Amino acid sequence: MYQRIIFDELKTHLLKPQITVITGMRRVGKSTALKYLLSQVNHQNKTYIDLEKIENRILFSENSFTTIESGLKSFGLDLSKPCVIAIDEIQLVPASVSIVKYFYDTYGIKVLIDRFKFVLPEKSFFRKFGREKAYFRNVSTYISGIFDF
């Protein structure tokens, strides 16, 4: 793995109670950054969820928070303890913003999100969800191309 300068800055986000959104063009290392951050969490109550996998997309498309909660528990998460969830390709399930907000509000879960900037201009994906957008303010980090450093 190429050690990016921004990784040290991203590690400070793990200490913040906010939801961290990582944006950038395709193939600049957003998913790698998510996995790196998750590896820096000093407990095992964490998981990486890739919404390109159809079974994860189906889970996050459920109409019941109880069903989604059971699905998260099947990943080995104990929602009664501090936990971290890294969600990759969140734009594939538009309702996932409300799901993230619910679990953040209800359980205080730390969430790391990868968002594809080319398809979704800065914050536009979250703006369309009304008041939920406040949860994503000032926590966005942009990863530029590897030669932009």
C-alpha cells in the first residue's frame, strides 16, 4: 500500500464522533483509505461493508431498521459497544443516508463513508436528503490523484 500523506490526517477523524465522508475521483484510493482507517481502530467491533456486493445492497435496501440491525449483528458487530462501520460505494443505495443517520443517532456508531465524487459532485448526494445533511457537514475529506501531492 502506498502511504499517502492524507492518511495521518484521516486518522484524526477516528477520534471524532462525526461521520467521516471521503470523496475523490475514481481510482484514487478512497476504498484503500477506508480499509486503512478501519485497520487503525484499536478494537474488533468494526466492519467493512461494500455496497457493490448485492447482498449488502439488499440489506441496506430493507424497509426495517430492525432487519438492518440484525444484518449488522451478523457481521459480528455488538451495537451496545463502540463500533466503527466503513461503507464503500454508498451512492448505490440512496436510502443508506437515512440508515447511517439512524444508527449514528441511536447507537453513536462511528461511520466512515466512501463517496464517488465524479458521479456525485461535492455534497450533492447528501443535500437531497434535507435535514440529514447536517450530519455530514465539515467532515468530508477529498483524496486527489496520486500525482497531485
